[in-house]
Amino acid sequence: MSDTQSLIDNRPPSVATLFLERVEATPDAEAYRYPVIRPGGGEGPDKWRSYSWREAAERVFSIAAGLMDLGIRSEERVAIASGTRIEWILADLGILCAGAATTTVYPSTNASETAYILADSGSRVLIAEDASQLAKVRAHRDELPELAHVVLLDGEPGAEDTEDGWVLGFAELERRGAAYREKHPDAIAETVRGLRADQLATLIYTSGTTGRPKGVRLAQDAWSYMAKAVPLSGLLNADDVQYLWLPLAHVFGKMLISVQIDSGHVVAVDGRVDKIIDNLPVVQPTKMCAVPRIFEKVYNGVAQKARAGGPAKYKIFLWAAEVAREYARTAQDNQRRTGVADVPAGLRVKHAIADRLVYSKLREAFGGRMVGCVSGSAALAPELGYFFAGAGIPVLEGYGLTESSAASFCNRSDNFRTGTVGKPFPGTEVRIADDGEILLRGPGIMQGYHGLPDKTAEVLEEDGWFHTGDIGELSDDGYLRITDRKKDLIKTSGGKYIAPAEVEGRFKALCPYVSNILVHGAGRNFCTALIALDEPAVTGWAAQQEDLKGKPYAEIVASPQVRALVEGYVEELNQGLQRWQTIKKFRILPRDLDIEHGELTPSLKMKRPVVEKKFGDLIEEMYEGTRER
């Protein structure tokens, strides 16, 4: 047995166990950084403070003991409805150290669905970020008989909520915990010692495109496996500084909490997406995990800034971008063939010039110390991947699902292949079914859907194989390439199968103004597209056009000039596609897709059925007067 496999097989039963071990091993080392947010926000970067592992543990243990004082016991659910912040992590670890299980709720979830999740999970306590989250459950209190308490992170409970002790402040929870620890000094250690690997640790509700979300049951053991497997792969190590902004209600962000505890690296946590650009030069992280939309926005922003600098500057950027892609492709191809990521001398010279002119400034914007990023949750367009790799900030794609505790595959920085999601983590098995579906088995796979045995049986075989619903192919040396979601593959009326995500990804790599694109064509005799444009990028372009300067976004995207601009990129896209894949018609949407209108999930994945229904009139308009077969 290899040392790696031995470490995984002999992992502790829970992340709470790992946390106690980490605090004992490095009590004074820096664990977390967090911003001190100024009242009313304000411009520019915030000041940052730190917790050592010992300081973090003091708060975690008080939270755990406070929950015990409220009557929370083994595997009972405690929900968190909050944005990404240091208190989310402390609360989650407190829940685990109390032997309970965390139910995650996105703060953007509406009141009705929040109530459904709390009721379906049987959550006994809700840790709510602020008064707006409290208002959601107050309106549905009669439907939540099991919800005994709400704990407010920000603000103090009003008189109407304190009469029966239903609401208390976060500080009060910690005060109660401190008192409980004085009376029961060994309670937390004994509780953690008694945790079993198969006990429920987390309920994460999938943000389904239709119907009610399903609660994915993840055991203590799933997180301890992630905590061991990811650092063993070299993605994160003890001397890293990781910038964490991802939603912690999402499995990707939640997984990173566990990984850090085993690795011991520093995490700088701030979920405010609009502060990322300000924070990166201050935090100067070495690693960051994100979803593809963030890298698309960065690329579009850099391209727009270059365009605003005039034709010469924009021409230099386009040249440098192509050099980056050529450099990365050549290096990866050579590594695959010979084992050495080498490039010809002439290309090295061009790359060095482009680095001085373009890439170095991009790296500075990332803080100057970034050695790599990890992208997950959706596919990253390969052309963007090659660009960032060539610019010196490799974006390593990974793959996993909520049902697999987030991470099943990931590229490694020393041998990655753009366009693939890398190899499986140690301990995870993979096979490709006859119809191309990816099947997974391993410690990270869920126990099942909460209270839904029939739904569980549809995807989870008795011998542990999980049906992902994704289509993919494995290379001879084990690299996985995702083709599409099984349910998203479309078949034209002519009998041709099309993977819309592949076409959409190519367009995102070509057009610096696109935000979202949906390719449609199931049962039709040709493909069409709905295209939403990125507001900062397209308004920046419009500012340089005499007829559009100063006009609002809605007028800009409806203009014939923008129609002609986008049409040029569609024509360029079509040149590289098979005939049946080409986009024959398109419509530009009057606004971007967003979470508020229900068109994107909180992790920024598009809900295809929702978008197709909401803009169905535009789709039908594109097929009017055509003869369907």
C-alpha cells in the first residue's frame, strides 16, 4: 500500500477530530484573515485582522458549547443562512464539534424555499446573518415547529422575538457556551471523540432547475476524506495563502474549509464579490478557487481596458493573448509527448516580450504572488484556460458534484492539461458507462438524498457507484474530459447530437462582451442562441462609439451597432463548428441573467429550463417561418 493510500485509509473519522489535532499541533500559527468592514462600506480596501488556531478554537468551542446548552445533540441539524464570512466558518466548525450537522442555506434563497429547507431538514437552530434572514423564517414560523431558536450574527433581536427566547444574538450564544464549558469542561472533547465516520455532518440542498431542491446527505467521513485527499495531491500546502470568497453554502466552498484544517495554510475570507479586485493586492494570495464566470469577467475586463487605451494598445493585447495560448498549448503538448514542458526559442522570446507588456500587469492585479487558481462548478472555455496558463496564472480545472463532496478530479500544477479536469483524487474510482455517463465511487460520495429513497436509488447503486449525469471520456493515462450534462445534450430534428456547453464555451472565449449564452436546438432543424452581454464590457465599448456614448445599457444592447458587433463574433464562432452545430440565428437579451430572477444558481450556473421558458418568445421568434422536420 502506498503512503498516500495509507494516509487516506487511516484518516480520522471527522473534520472535528482534525480540527482538534490542528489546534494542538500549531496553536499559534495564523489560521484565518478577515476584513474589518467599515460602517456603510466605503471605497478601497478594508483593514484585515487574523485569528491564530488557538484564537479560532476558543470561539469555535464556545459556539459548540452554546449549541449544546440550547439542547442540540448528535446529528441534529443546525442551519446557517449567511454570506461568506469568518463567522460562517466558526459556526460550521462549532456545529461539527457539537456533534451536530450543518444545513446550508444561501442568503439569496427566498422565504418560501428557506422555510422548505429548514422544515425538510428538521433544523433545530438557524444561525441567521441579519434581520432580513430572520424575517424570512419569522414569516413562516408556524410551518417550522422544530425550529427552536434563531441566532443572529449581526444586530440584536427585537422585543417581539425575545419574549419566548426564540431569537438570541451570536454574542449571547458564545456567552452561554462559555458558561456551559465551565460546568462541563470535557464535553466537547468527549463529543468529538465519540463521533463516528458514518454520522451525518452536512445537508446541502441542490439548487435544482425545477421542483424542490433535494437535501444531499454527506457524512463526517466524506469531509475528512476531502481534507486528506486534496492536500496529498499538492493543490494546497501549508505555506499557501488562499483567498476564499466562494459561497460557503455551496459544496465547493464548504469543502475548502475541511481541506485547510488538514493542510494548515492561511485562509483570507471575504464573500463580497465586488471587493475581490480591491482585496487581492492587499491579501496577496498564492491560491484562489473560483467558478468560470470570474475568470471570464477578468479576461473581459482586461480586454476592455486594453481597448480603451486605443487601437495600438488593444492590438498588443490581442497579440499577447494569442502568444499566451500558443505558449501554453505548445508546452502542454510537449509535456504530454516527451515529459518536458518545453517551447521553441522563438516562442520563448515572444512570450518574454508579451510578459513585460501584458502578463506581468495581470499578475499584479491578482496580488503578485498567485501561483495558480482552481476552477470548478462548470466548464471553463479552453481558450481562456490556455490564456491564463500562458500568462503565468494557471487555472486548474477540477470536477465534482454536491453528491461527491465537491472534489473528485483536479489537474495538478506540475502536469495539467487545459480542457480536462485532471485525474481522480486518491481513493476515488471512476468508470465510463456504455452511454458515456461518468460513474464515481469513493469515500466522498453521498449517503443519499434526505428522505428520498426512490430518488437516491435512481443515481446510487447498491455497490456504491454514483451516476453523475455527466458525459465524459478518459484518456489512456487517466485524464477526464467532460463533454456535457447527459440531460443537456440536444438532438436536432435531423438526428445530430450537440453538446451546447461546448459551443457556448467557444463563444465565451471569442467574444469579450458576452456574459451568458444559451444554445437551443432540441427537436429543431437548426441551432439558435440567446446571448446576454456583460454590462461593464459593452458599455465601455459603447463609450467609444459616437452614436452610443452615454446611453444606458438597455439602449446599447438593443442598438444595430451592438447587433453587428455580436454578429461578427457569431460568424467567427461558426467557422470552427460542424455545420449542424452552427448558430443560424441569435437574439441579444435586454438584460443579463441573474440569481434574483431565478435564471442562475447561487454558484452562477445557468438554469436552462428557466431561461428557455422566460425567453421562450424570443426562441419561437427565431424559428418562425421555418419548416421544422
